[in-house]
Amino acid sequence: MVKRYSPDNTKPSRYQLRGILLYLLPLPLLPATLIALLNDNLQLAVGSGIGFVLAMTAATLARKGIAIEAQAKKRKIVRRSSTLPYKMLGAIVLGIGIAFTSKIAIGNGTLVSLLLGLAAYIGFYLYYGFDPARRNPNVAAIGITSEEVLELLEEAETRIAGIEDARAKIHNQELKDRLRRIISEARNILSTIEEDPRDARRARKFLKVYLDGAQQVTAGYAHAHKQLDSVELDANFRRVLDTIETVIAEQQEKLLENNATELEVQIEVLQMQLEKEGVS
């Protein structure tokens, strides 16, 4: 069984777990705020409450930065880091929160509170690091940037995931097996493009048009088949699968041959077939 790759459905990685501790550390401030309110200790309540909010905000910013860093490292292609330094912002907010809590809630002196805030900032940096430097795409001299390549790949992966979801609703084992092979081969094409981003230009129409049509027709068949068991419907879908398998094989071949002209014609033929067959 081919399973869609996604950092959300694999076992937890170090990137998924990093930063969780930042949500746990300020939790004692929440009951402290409630107790202070019950005791009419406004200063302690304000100091603890604002400190709690700032610490949770810092944790959210840090987790956002960690997630972006993980996404940037997921692909082999060099990707820009975020325009916003989320982890650094998280460290700054955490430092402010620690200093504010120390000064207002605990009653430490200004110097001590500033030093504690600075210590929190430095500790954050030593444990989590800051955001990677923003880098420009490095897919040179091919008329397409690495960001555009990655967008194509991610859009294609979404369409393949749609085919996979529709496949799960189909009960015919023969059709499910054929779709499983189609999904596997389509992902092989994505891997080929990721290995050599220059292939993205040759495969752009395949990624944007063809996979979208394949997803729509598969989803349409899965929906229609639940409500109507038709021999003609099954026959139409089998013919579409024949074309899908042919075009995928030719796409792989053309990527190796660096010649997309003939394949463009095949994709046009498939588009017309998708419009003509009654399974979309």
C-alpha cells in the first residue's frame, strides 16, 4: 500500500516535538494568576497573567519557526527561509515575558529582571537556535526558480493525495490496484523532478493540468460509483486509466529524453478524453 508522505502523518520527528516544552514551562503562572485574583493581589495577578500570555505567545512563534525550518529542509531543493524570523521573535518575547514576570509578579529589581530576561533569550538561542538565513533560490539558468519548482511539486502532491483519497472509496480491487500503481509512478516522477529541477519545465503541464484532470476523474468515478453501479461507467473509467498509465509512462520516458513535445500532444488527448467520458 502506497501511503502519502506528509510530516503530519508519519511518526513524530524531532521538529514536530521541538518547542513543546515552551508551552509547559509557563503553565504554573495560570493558577498563580487565578489565586492572586481571588486574594485581590492585583499586582501579582497582572504580572503572572501577562507573563503567561507572553510566554505562550513566544512558544507559538517558536513552534512556527521550527515548522518552517522543517519544511525548508524536507526537500532536496534549496528553499527560502521565512521572511519573518519567528524563532528570534519568540526568543525576544520570551525574554520580555520573563523580565516582566520577575519585576511585576515576583518583585525583583530592574537589573535582576533584565538579567533573567537576557538569560532566557540566550538559553532559547542555545537550545533552539535562530532562524536560518534567508537564501535565494539556486536553480540557475533554467527559467524557473526553486520556489516555483517547490510550488509545482506541492500542488502535484496535493492532487496525488486526492487520487489516493478517491481510491480508498473504490471497492473494485482491480481498479484499486491500478490506481495504486498510478500513484506510485506519479510520485516517482515527482522524485525525478526533485533530483533534477530542470525537469520541472518539461513536466509543468503534466504536474498542473494532467494530474488535476486525473484527480477529478478519479474522484468523480468514486462518487458516482457509490450511487450507481454501471458497467458502462466502469468501462469508461478503465479506458481513462489506460490513458493515465500511458501518459505517466511517456512522461517518465520524456523526462529521460529531455523532449516534451510529443507528450504535450498526449496530454491534450487525455484532456479531451476526460471531457468526453462520463466519469468526471
